Amino acid sequence: MRIRKQEAPQRVCSLRKGCHGSGLLSGVRTVSKMRCILVLCLIVCPLALLIAMEGQAHTEMINILAGWIALGFIMLMPLSHWFSDLLVLRNVRELNALCEQMKTGNLTPFAEPPTEPEGGDALQALRYNMFWIGHIIDSRQRALNGAMRNLHAAQEQLVQSIEYAGLIQNAFLPSKQTLHELFADHFLIWDQRDAVGGDAYWVKRTERGLFLAVVDCTGHGVPGAFMTLIVHSLFERLEVNAMQGDPAAVIGAMNRSIRQALAQDRENPLSDDGMDCAVVYVDVADGMLHFAGARSSLYVRSVQGEVLEIKGDRCGAGYVRTPEDHVFSSQSLRIAPGMRFYCLSDGLVDQVGGVKHLPFGKSRFKDFVSRCGELPFDRQKVLLEEQFKEYMGREARRDDVTVLGFMMHTR
């Protein structure tokens, strides 16, 4: 609960006076007050009355005593209220006022610790304890507010750092201009769940064509982003001209490189990270497309609207459980005019949503490609994003989403 601070100068002053002993009888113990009243009523007043009636006749004395008794009956209720207020109720009101100050969040009266009362008066001890409670709450509230300010500053710094890390991650990815130069037409959805994420894509020209990869690294957020930077740097080190026409060799080399870079090729490795990926090699001269995948598929749409899913291997790349010498498989097909291709990470098909709270699924994606695949790619992107958002509804995003659809130049 957040306690609000507000000023009440006059009330604060009166409360502090009650605590420190200033004001009428406020610093006198309750027992002492009672003793003074009893002495006044039982000794002083009768004695004064006797002295005043000295020398009076017996009848006059009786009349005076009768008047005194009558006056006592008349003044009984007012005096009882006054004595109650003097001895107890005033202190109770002061304590209630302190409680009201706490309820409204005004802890100003408790900023300084109270002085300890002398003697064993219960009401003074209660007031003292009440002030100590308020002082402790005020001290802890100040400490909490300071901690919250420090936490807010640290959070702002962290957010700024992550946002800047997102710019660095973006800089590693192929530019839009590069994609426009490589493909006859295309669309790209690269939507990370957080400011940074574990999805990436990579393209590389070769002497006869180009390599293309859509990569889903282990993790989300900052850990996933670190993995994309590691994976991208390993992709860039590959001798791709020696691997032309063989995307399976690319995944095999990446499998070995990731295991070595993360020390996962040793006994008792400290991590088990890697990537799922779809790697395509387009031989522009021969009009052939070669595909290999690590737990990823390539979707091909024919001119007639039929959608074919070409599945990759059922193991990821770089993980401890994937043997270092694992040989990935490659499949080839001839590029026909009007043929369209789609690579994606599992963030789209695994997203839960809909009325039955089921994953989006491959079937729903293939149905979309069949229905909308003949539309311009920029229009496809808009429609797919809208359908995905509508299907997700109020469900939380589970993963990063990357979808790359493209057409190749044909001769």
C-alpha cells in the first residue's frame, strides 16, 4: 500500500504538544490527576467549608450543607464529564487523532522519534508507543520510497540498454535493400516478443546463386538475442562458395561450430543451446532450389494454389543431443514460374488462441497460403498479421515470430 504524505500544520502541532507534555495537564500522569481531584474533593473542599462555617448557627450550617449536597447533585453530571475528559477522554481523542493521521497517510507528526515518558502512566505509555509505531512506519516508508526511486532508475537504464541492444541486433540482419535486390518479390514479418529476441534471418550471395536461412535460436529476450549474434557470426565465417548447392552442409557446419563455440562438445557441458533453421540455396543459373532444415520446413505454393510442405530433419543444430557428425538431408526442386516459397519460425504455428485455445498450427498457415498466396506479397503480409492477431486474441505472446515469403527471378 502506498502511503500518501500530506501536510496538516495545526493538527501536527497539537499532536506534538500532546506527546511532549505541553498544554494543560497533558504531561501529568493520570494517577497524579486523580490524586489531585480526590484531595480537592475529599479534603480541601470540606475543610474550606468547615472554616467558612465556623461561628455559624447550627441551623445555618445544616442549610449550607443541604445546599452543598443539592449543588453536588446538580453538578454531578457536568463534573463527571469534565473529570472524564480531564483524566481519560482528552488522551483518547489525541490517540484517535493520531490514528486518523495514519489512516490518511500523513506521517509528518512521526518524523522525529518521541521522548520516553517518565513513570508508569498507562496512557502516556500508550501515546509513546503510538508515536513509535508511526515513526517506524514513516522511516520504513522513506526507505521504501528511496528504494523504489532507485529501482525505477535502474529499470529505465535497463530498458534503454535493451532498446539499444535491439538496434545492434537489427544491424546484424540483412537490410531491406538487400532483400529487394535478391528476390523478385517478398515479404518479411520479424516480430520479436520482447525488445530483442531469438529469431534471425541470413542471406549470402555465392558465385552461382544465394543462400537464405530463417533461424530460431534457443530462448527469448536477451539470451535469445545473444544466441542470434553468435549464430550470425558463425554463419558469416562459413566458406559458402565451397558449399554451393548443399544447404545440408551449411547446417552440418553450423552444428559443429555452435557446439564448439559454446563448449557443448565437451563432457558435462554448462549449456544446451542451439537453433532450429530452414536453409535454402537457390541456384539462379540452373533454376533449382535446394532445401535442408533442422526442425523446420519449407512451404511451396504452386501456381494452381496447392501448398507442399517440405520437412527438414527432426533434430536441431548445435544442441548437446545432436551428434557432432550428424549428416543433415537435402531436397531439391525446380523453380517454376509463379512458384512461391515460405520459411518461418515456430512462433507463428505454436501460438495459442482461438475459441478452443489451440495452437495456430501448420494447417491454418497452409490454408492461408493457399487462399492468399497469389496476392502481392505486401498484401499477404498485412492479411497474415491481421489473422494472427485476431486468432491470438487476449492470449499472451509465447514466442518470437518470423515469416519470410519470396519469389525468385526466373529465366
